[in-house]
Amino acid sequence: MVSEHNSSSQAIAQAKQAIANADALLITAGAGMGVDSGLPDFRGVHGLWRAYPVLKRRGLSFEDMARLAWFRDEPELAWAFYGHRLHQYRQTQPHAGFGMLLDLCRQKGDNYFVVTSNVDSHFHKAGFDDSRIHEVHGSLDWWQCSSGAHKDLWPADDDAVIVDEERFRATRMPYCPDCGEVARPNVLMFGDWRWVDTRESRQAAHFIHWLEPLRAEGKQVAIIEIGAGRVIPTIRELGEHLFWDLFPYCSLIRINPRDHKVPEGAISIAMNGLDGIRSILGEV
């Protein structure tokens, strides 16, 4: 059963109490977490087209662009899209809500984990422990061979990508050091059977290793979900699964200005990410 709430003082009070009672914190985040840092909102095709007018002229959606075939058929366009985003993510500072959440995690004795579908590495940049982050769709900060033949990953290099923003073409691109094929970001694309998931799998194992003792010992876990949409519902489904599976040892706090419906018993905060974080952490 699903209910819908507004961000009433009662819901905020419930969220604060759930956090105060928690032995551990699970922070989950989707694309809405980055909007308050100034990153573009790709929700719906118009958000993408505002950021990249060239794609509008060609009638290309985010789903169209997030496909491996571009690295084979038109790598200059593929790297214009991913290279521009890499540069933007690296030039943008995580908003204040990241720091507020990190302070809260430290108050809980660093008994926390972060699971995010974002590929911007902003949780790393904000100071969260690398061993306590699971990036379910990978990260633009790591690259791999586009052929999938070589399984090594290597750190992204800003200087290896130059984008002509007016023509929206990459004039410089990275290549695989083993075979010379065009490189690609180590992010999961649509229909992507060549994604090298070794890094993500290692992060997932760390997450399970953290979660299982909490479940076994009946610890109180507060899930704080920020900006996770329904179009690609990976993060929402994770939180709801754990909420049902760990209940009554688990609380789910969903912060989302639009997609804020929650399962019965969960807490809905109909705000954007930063305002929602401030509302529930003002006086924990």
C-alpha cells in the first residue's frame, strides 16, 4: 500500500526521531541529489535538451545517448557528451547537504553506507569514505576499453578529452592503452554487456558485508533517500526492499519534490534535496 504526504512538520519530526533512534545510516541518492550543486536535471527530454541543444536538433534523448554504439559509430559525439559531463562534474562542488550528511554519519560513529546511481563521484569529493560508497552505475572518474576485451580500469584524465562545445564534438579522446580502441567511461549504459563491473562488484560486496550484521543483530537503520526518481528506479527499489525486509528495524525517509509517494509507514518529505536535508538535520 502506498501513501502520499506533504512535508508537514509532523513528517519532519518523524524523520528527525527516526534518525535520532538509528544505530546506522544508509544514504541513498539519485540524480536529484546533484541538482542543488548546479548540475543539470536530465529528468525528461527537455532537461537534457536545455543542457545540450545539439541533441535537441538531432532529436536524441538521454536514453539514446547512453548507449555503447556511439563509441563505435560516432565516438566524437559520445565523448562530447561524456567528456563535457566529466569536466562539469569535476568543476562543480558538492552542495552543503553533503557536508551535513557527513557530519551526521560521524555523529553515528561512522556506521554508515552510501548507495548512489549518480556517476559524478560527488560523495567521494565531499569526503565520504571510499570503502563505504557503492556506485551502482559506475563512475565517470574511471575508464575502460570500449571493446570490453580488456578488463583493466584506469583513472579518468581531464586532459585526455577536449570538447568543441559549439559543434559538440570531441577533438581529443582517450584510447585503450592495451589495444588502441577508443576508451569509454566505466558507467553502465543501456543494453551494456561490455561494462566491466569489477569495481562495482567490489563495492557491492562491501555494502553487503556492512548490511548483514545489522540485519542479523536487529539494529535500527535509517535510510535517507534523496532525489531518486521512478524512470530508472534502482535506488527507490533498493530502499523499499530494505524497508520491507528489515522492518521494524528500518526507517525510510524519502526526500523528493515530485516523486515523493512512499510505502505505508515510510516518511515522505516533498522537498528538493538540499532543503529536505536541512529540514531533517536542523536539530537532530
